[in-house]
Amino acid sequence: MTQFITDAEVAARLDPATAVRAIRDALLAAYRGRLVAPPRVAAPLAGGRLVLTAGQLTGEWYGFRSYDTFGHAEGEQVVALHEAGTGRVRAIAVGEEIGSRRTGALGGVAVDVLARPDAATLGVIGAGGQAWAQVWAIAAVRRLREVTVFCRTPAGREKFAARVRAELGIPARPVSTAPAAVRDRDIVVLATTSPTPVISAADLSPGSHLNTVGHKQVGRAEFGPDLLDRADLLVTDSLTQAGAYDPPMLATVGAYAGRLRGLGAVLAGALPGRTTADQVTVFCAVGLAGSEAFLLDRLTRSGADG
């Protein structure tokens, strides 16, 4: 029987430690060739596009996530999971939580692998669902002492800080500028819709780690080339997807071509991660294909077992 999963069920049943473990496994499976993860595809429609990301865990399942770019206030995503041997649809999730928490878990894995072990302060720019999912997952891999947050509206940043305090039990405070949010922070998250840089490289402290979730293409990016110049290590979750952007991803062109490393390879020990405490590391999240289905598989299996 097909399981139907709502956003409310995802929020209630999926804890951050489980999500981070599942996405760690997905990254390693992709690196080892077990998770087939091609770049996303998009079908142009009148007024927008229908976007599809698909993946296959060989011998076990295949699945996809679909979403659109129409900008509907109540637009929903669909994640579907098929059994490999029969094609039966085992589970369907409707809503945004699987995709959002998948991206948050990718950020959590990146922090766990690349941030200093003693990292305890987090600065966030952005106060939407993606920003929340990053904090949710990062709090599972580091003992955070304080979170600072900036977004364009005072009410938005106040609400976000209050949620961090209430749901995660972490001291959090809103600040009035983007530089103030990231200054002297061990970990930084950019999760905005801005097409132009929201911070400069000079705002980062030596030894900090940064996750960038928003736009990252040439001519449309929430950070500038100065941040890439400052980075001692540039990492992404999918080199395949990173190379498929049009316009191209900023970290894949010019002087940056060849610098981007795969997070799965670092996880597997095939490539080095952080080697000194004062290095600046940057993780560019692009969305490993199949990882949403991987997370849905893990969630529904744990539900069936429990």
C-alpha cells in the first residue's frame, strides 16, 4: 500500500540527526556509484517551468521530486518513491518539508565535515524555510552557543530568532545588518533569494565555515567572487549538477574552474577537508538529485519499523 506523507507528518516524524545520517549515506552512495544522480531537468510551460530531479539507488528504488516556478502562494512539491523490482509506488510526500529538510541536512553534513570541531556560533542571513532547515540540522552536529540572524524585515528576524529559542533551546538574537549577523561567527549560512551579494568576504572571520543555499550563478548570486577568492576549500554536494547550470555556476568558471570538490569524496576520505583551524571553507549546496527520495525512503522505513 502506498504511504502518503504530509508536511505535518514530516515535521513531526523526522528528527535532524536522522536526516543528517540519511543524507550522509546518500552522499556516500552517490560517490561510490550506487546512487544514480543526474542533473535536474526542466520543462518550459506557459508562465513558468516544471522542474524534475530524479535518482535511483541501484537494486532498491528509484524516485523523483517535482516542483514548479510559477510562484503560486500554495504551490506544492511532490516526492515519489518507486520499488525497483516492481515499479510500485511505495510512498508519496506532498509539500515542501522533504525538500527543505533535505537541503538543511546537506548543510548539516557539510558543517559536520568542514567546520571546526569547536564551532559554536552561527550567523544566518535569511529567515525563511531554507534558513530554518539549516539551523535545525546544524544544531544536530554542533553544540551551538548562539545564533544571530538578519533578514530585510525586523519582524521576520525577530520571529526567526524567537523560533530558534523556542524550538531548539539555543540563544538567538536578531541583528540590524548582514555584516553584524556573520561577524565573528564560526559558521555562516546564506539562505536568501537575493540575486546580488549580501555580504563581502571581509565580513568572514578566519577559520569560519559558510553554507550558501541561494542563487550562485554568474550574474545572479547571493555572494561575490571575493568570497570564492577568500575560500581555502570550495565544496559542493553534486559536481554533476554544479556543472549543469545555465548560466554557469560562479564557482565553476574562470579562475575557479577545477577548484570545486565533492562533499561525498571528502566524506569518503578520498579528498582532504579542513586541514588547519584558520582555513575558510565554503559549501555550495546545489541539491544532490535523488536525495529527497533517499530521505523519503529512510523516513517511511523508520515509520514502518516503529
